[in-house]
Amino acid sequence: MSLGCLLPPLLITFGLSTLVTPLTIFLYRRLHWLDDPQKKQHPKHIHVRPLPRGGGIPIFLSIFLASFLFIPMDKHLVGIFLGAFILTITGVLDDLYDIHPRIRLIIGFFAAGCVVAAGIGIPYLTNPLNGTLIFLNEPQIPVYLFDKLRTIWIVADIFALFWIVGIMNFVNWSKGLDGQLPGMAAIAAITIALLSQQFSADITQWATGVLAVMVAGAYLGFLPWNFYPQKIMPGYGGGALAGYFLAVLAILSTTKVGTLMIVLGIPLIDAGFVIIRRIMAGKMPYWGDTRHLHHTLLRLGWGKRRVALFYWGITTVLGIIALNLNSQQKFYTIILLVITFGGFLLWIKQFVGLSSQPDLGSGLKT
């Protein structure tokens, strides 16, 4: 498939998202479904005026509607959209009732389970040391379901479940300020679309690149409404869907797990440090706080626009790098990222005055 064929689904999804997002804003405001920091105080909230969340609605609808024009519906696509629908509904309910993080995590496994049940999994990984394949399709359990013999690949399916849920949550954590998430998600999706022109998974008869550019278009269409000063926030729905679709797309692009780990290097490494810190502090890793990198940069006086552009820029650079690496190079690049970025995180949080209160002029508050 030529790159020119990817332009129509990108533009159509972009247009749908651009139109549906203000309608979502209008609906949430009309129904008074607003996130008011004065009524629901939480340390991770850095906005000071009531705003709608609900970002999952335009993201899901734009991708779902555009898919009828460009992708033949099969069992794989049904599984993907069923999981995405579950996350979207969960996002709406979370907008209204602030669902407990543990419950959201459990629902996330159900959403990922829809993908795995549809036959999308990670049957093998490439050994970064010698380039050989590490097969995950053994042991297998034959199961008769709906009068058909189906096979459960225990290791491959479990790995896919935790891969999707992990990326889903880690990317969701990087939606803390205006414009940060949609730009980063769009860049990562475009990277996978370009990668899919070289490889595509055998289990699908439709182009992975088409779905990837539709994801990119959905988040690009959402971006103008979310960029500083934001009119709508992604919410759990918009954040979880970003990680969900990217994780699934990485699998469809012949299990390019390493590629996505490089492209999303900043949020993934930041999430790793956050999890370690929360566990060492005796807290559950899924409870939100203001110790992520984007919060730290705000405390240093960076504005929200600058932080968002920083995330976009680094994601773009890492995406370009990832497209030109083999498996062994990706492995060493990931190690280098962990050491370099991890060291930067430790330095900036240890030696910079994080205890000082943020200046209102720094862009911390809208």
C-alpha cells in the first residue's frame, strides 16, 4: 500500500474528530458533566476552572465511523472495537463518578481480552542478542467454542494481555496537561503507520497502516480543542484508548514491541520510575499524584505549551530513530534510554528545588 492511500483515512478521521469534539464539549456542558477542581480536589488536578473530560467519545466515534469506509469488518476488527467501546464507556462513567483505579484496571483486562479472544496475540519475540525468534505459542490448549476448534496460546495470550493493559495505563498517565497526550499519540501512530509499510501481521487481511493513520487523525482532530488553553480534557477514555490502540497496532505490525517502547520512551520510563517510587513509599502504583515528569517541568517554570512541545519533539526524534533500527539496535537503544533518561529524572528531582510552590505565571494552571 502506498503512502498516498493513507492520506484519505487520515483526513476523514481528522475531520470527524474535529467535528465531534465540540459536540462532546457542548453535550458535557449542557448536562453539567464538568470536572470542577473546587468540588473534586485531587493532587494531580492542575486546572482551576470546570472543564469537561469525555475525550474518549470523539476519539472512538471518529475511528469507528471512518473504519466503515476504509477497513473490511472482520473478527479482528470486531474484537478491537469491542475492547475500545468498553474503554470508552468506562471513560464516560469515570467522568461522572471517578471510578476506583483498581476497577478501571480490571475493566482494562476485559478490554484487552476482547483483542486476544479475536485472535490477536504475540506469538513470538525477536531475541535482541542474536536475532533468532523466541516463540511464545507453546503450550497450547485446544477449546471447542461455537462448534469450532480454537486454540489458546497460554504464554502468547498472557503476554499480549499484559502488554496491552500496561501500555494502556502508562500512556494514560501522560495526559496531565493541555495537548500533551494527543500530539504524542498521533506521532506514535504515524510512526507505526510508516513501519507497517514494511511489515504487517499475517493474521489480518486489512492494512494495519490504515488503522494507524485513523488513530493519528482522531488525536490530531482532538488536539486543537485540547491544546492550551484546553476546552476539553482527554479523560480516562481518551488516555486509555491512546495506549490501547498503540499497543494493538504494535502487535499487528508483526509484534514491533521494541519499536513502540522506543517511541514512547519518555512516558514508559517515567511510568517505571513512578511505579517504583510509589511502591517504595508503601502506596499502590495506580494512585495518581503530581510526581510525573510533566509536573516536575511545570515546577521548574516551564509553561504548558513548552512541556507539550517537549514531549512531541522527543517522541518525534525517537520515532525517526526507531524506524531505522534492527532488533539488536533497538535493544541497546532501550537500555541507553533507560540509563540516560533515568539519570535525568533522578538528577532533576533530586537537585532541583521541587519543594517550591509553582508560580501562577508558569503555566501550571489554566
